[in-house]
Amino acid sequence: MNKLAVNLGIIATILLITGCASNNISDSSAIDAKSSYIIDDTQSQPLEAAGEVNGITKDSGKANKFVNTTKIPISMLSKDVKDIRFVEVEENSSLEEKVETIINFISHEAFNDLPIKVTVYGEETARVELVEPTDIENSRVSWKDDYLNEYTKEYTVNAIIKNIIQEGYKGTWIKNVQLYYEDELISLD
């Protein structure tokens, strides 16, 4: 009896597959053409049209504007291993915008996207303010508890200051960094 049931099941499956395979769609209106399923032709452009050409990044717009970028090394400590990553900044952007790009990267990679505010004074000094999240009660991390405690404070200060001061950068760059938390200068003593 079991063999008969198995055989009938196999025959029914074969008939179902054969019946479905012989139905051809002849009317293209039967195909759902939602925009989310349609492939965007602009995404299949070659690299020269959509991205980087000889170190020069093309603007995302359709115009033929070229933007010169520079890669800035960011040193991150991960499981006691120094990891060097690179952040691209536009050469014609302001010094404050370049430093903000570095700070945003560091915040994302090392400090769980905690807010950091940057102000550049002149062409030499950056004031960096570590800002607690606005909803501190519901936040999982905080500067004070997680990154400015007695065990992690030195790492936090070094990660921020050493990555802002780029000694190998050609051109005008930050020479002094003032790091603040709740309007108090942070020191390592």
C-alpha cells in the first residue's frame, strides 16, 4: 500500500511539473512590471562613467564635473592589532569639512556613532566636543560610561587626536586638537 501511495505521489508531481512547464506566457501584460523589479541602466555603467578614473572621482551627477580626492589614513586599534583604513576627502573642501569626515568615520567605526562636534579655529586648531546622545536614558552607549572611563579614556583620546593630526598630509592641516567633554578639557592625568 505504501508503494502505491509513493508511486501515485510521484506520478502526480510529474504531471504537475509537465502541466506547468507547457504553459507559455504569450501576453506581456501578464508580467508584473513594478519599478522595484526594473533594472536601472545607470547602475551598469563602466567605472569610467560612474566612478573613479585615474584617481579622480567623477561627481554623481550627469555633468562632466571631476572632483579631486585625497585618501587620508585612519589608524584603528582592533583586538590589539593596528588597522589602517582610508577615508576619501575632497581636496577643495574646507579644512573643517575634511576633519568632520575623519571624525564621522572614527565615530562610526570606533565609538558606536556617538555624536562628535568639530570646530576649526584658524588653520591650526580643532576643538572637538564629545556630545552625549540626546536620549541618554534609552541609549546603549555613552561617552562617559563606555569611552571616558578609567580603562578606555587613553584609547579614546589617542584614537581621536592622532587621527585628526595628519603629519603626512601635504597642505594646510590641523596642528593642535582640543578635546572636550561637557565643556571640560579632557586630559590624561
